[in-house]
Amino acid sequence: MSIPPSRLRYQTAGESHGPALVATVLGVPAGLTIDTDFINRELARRQGGYGRGGRQKLETDTVEILTGVRRGKSIGAPITMLVKNRDSRLDDLEKTPPVHRPRPGHADLAGSIKWLTTDCRETLERASARETAARVAACSIGTLLLREVFGVEVFGFVRQIEHERTEVEVTPANWRELLAVRDASDTYTLDESTSERQRAAIRQAKIDKDTVGGHVECHVFNCPPGVGSSMNWYDKLDARIAYAVMGIQAFKAVQIGAGVRAGETRGSALHDPIRYRPDLINESHLGFVRDTNNAGGTEGGMTNGQPIVVTGTMKPIATILQGLPSVDLNTKQPEQSQYERSDICAVSAASVVMEHAVAFEVAAAFMDKFGGDSTTETQGNFESYLDLARSLPITPSSRTLA
């Protein structure tokens, strides 16, 4: 069974060394402020981070809005966005020659066989993480929608690079303070001592002509209970988030909340006790508070009022300066894999991609539940739901009044 499209969705197109990347976002209600300065800042963050390669010095990504926006506001039509590739050389055979020696860990071999060619070039151009520039641009619309219409905030950062990990706890009370710390870190982590150790690990990998990966984390704050669904597997919000995160280039694992640790913990210690605080009924959790958040903000495929917590694991970049054992697809003889200009570490950039990919899936689930043709209508639907939820249990008389 195929997955029905969400009301809010997007598509990207373009090659690594083609003239441009294009993104189209559908289902955005009219009246949303499309903050291009914010989108361009996020594109700049995606290009940053310690350990990036030479291409980032050639490109300065900015977004151009082609359709769907008038005077800075969405009009309800599809929003088309363009990110130009200034390093455009796809048709130049001298600068982008055929690639016959596939890189282990990349799409080269599988793609070449799939499209029945011995030239990996077209596969690696489209499979390149360069595509994530368009994805950040598109998914930033979801981030803006969550913030402006629903008051939901999203915070992503680097938890670990190779073995160097920060143990700083992120909470609804401290995340804005940590945002400033993250933005001051060139590895996008939450304390300078960890950032220093991460830089050292990346430097050593460069000396060794190698690459390193890591773990990135995303928190979504102010979601009320009940967004998503338990009725169909494809409507489960945690499943949709996992699908989006695993779709990011070089990601090999995704966890919600305690993740794999849940399989090592008894139920009595894992599941988050529920308490009710009537004095907190106007908070996003509607007064239903927890001592812990091992569930990561979702239960049964729906938000439960606690922050959504997602961890993604990025493998080391597959393009390694020293090369790895491979074969020449034309001769089938042993060869070292071919080198393409690449990064030593792109975990910091990946944290930006994941932050907005998660935000977009959450925004899509919100629009599926509260959607309208305008932000005013959507916001009204959202506030009406909160009013009804706070009035539970709904008696026959109160239901009539509602």
C-alpha cells in the first residue's frame, strides 16, 4: 500500500554540479510570512561547520522565491524556490569526467547497475548531499509555519562527533540559552570543551586521510497531545519523522526518545509516569506532566505533550582521500575507489538538515489535523481544539455549547 500524500509536502530536484537546485512546497496556507532572511541564514549554517570541504568556499547559497509568494506572504499556491549552483560544470567532461571506480559506502555501484551504465557520474551527482540545500530551503517553510501559526519551536544540534560527545541536557527552560552556545560553536554543539575535542578529532581524521561521522539531535517544543495518529501505520508521527531522517544522505539510524536503550530497560523504569497539574492547564501539555521523557514526545504515533526528541546517526562520508578497495566497472579489475572533492566531517551541516526535515514532518502532521486555506483559519482550528481539550470531559451540555 502506498503512503497517501500529506496536505503539506515538498519535492526537490537538481544535480550537484548542475545549474541550480529547485524545491516546490505544496499545501502552505495563505498568509504565512516567508522570511527569506531566515531561510538564507539556515542555508549558510548548512554550509558551515568545522571539517567541510572546498566547495563551501565556492558556493554562497541563497534562495530565490519564484512562485507562491506576494509581498513576503504565501498566497496558498505552490511555493517554488531556486538555489543556484555557482560551481556548475556538469556537462564539462574535463571538470566532471566519467567515474568508473565506485566508492564503497556511496550510491555509485548500486546506481550504475540500476541504470545499466559503467559511469557512476550521474548517480553520484543526483545522490550528492548537495541536494540538501534545496531540502533546507523547502523544509524551512515548515519551521516558519510551526513557529508563526502554532507557537512550536524546533532546536537541532550536534550531540557527538566520532567519540567526542556533549552531555548537556536540553530542556524547555534552557534551549534558547543553548541556541546561542550552539551558534557560537563551529561544530554546532552545546559546550566549548566538547567542541574543542571534536575539532581535534576532525583534524586527526584529515591527517589520516579519513572521515568521521556522529550523532545529531533535534527537540520540538510546545506540541500539544494528539497530533499524528494511531489509526494507520503511515499516519504515525514518529514513523513519518523516522522516514524523513533516514532519507537524509549518509544517515544510518534514527531514534525517538530513549531509542535503542528502550530495549535494555524494564518497563517500570522506562515508561514516563503521568501526573496532572491543573495550574498548568494552559501550557502546551494541557497540564499532563511527566517526570521523564523516555518516549521522546510520542506515544502510539501521536504527540503526548512532551518535547519531541529525535536522534539521527550520520556515518562517515564515503569519499575518502586515501581511497578504499574497489573495482573498475569497465575492466572488473581491482582498483582503489575514485576521489571526488568532499568533506572530512559534515555532521554539523547534517544537524541543520535534520532540524528542518523533522520540523517539516511535524508541520505536515499539524496541517493534516488543523489545516485551512489561510493561516487565520488554521490558527482558529488549532485554538478551538485546545479549548475543547482543556474542557474534557465534555458533557452533553458542553458538547452542545461547543
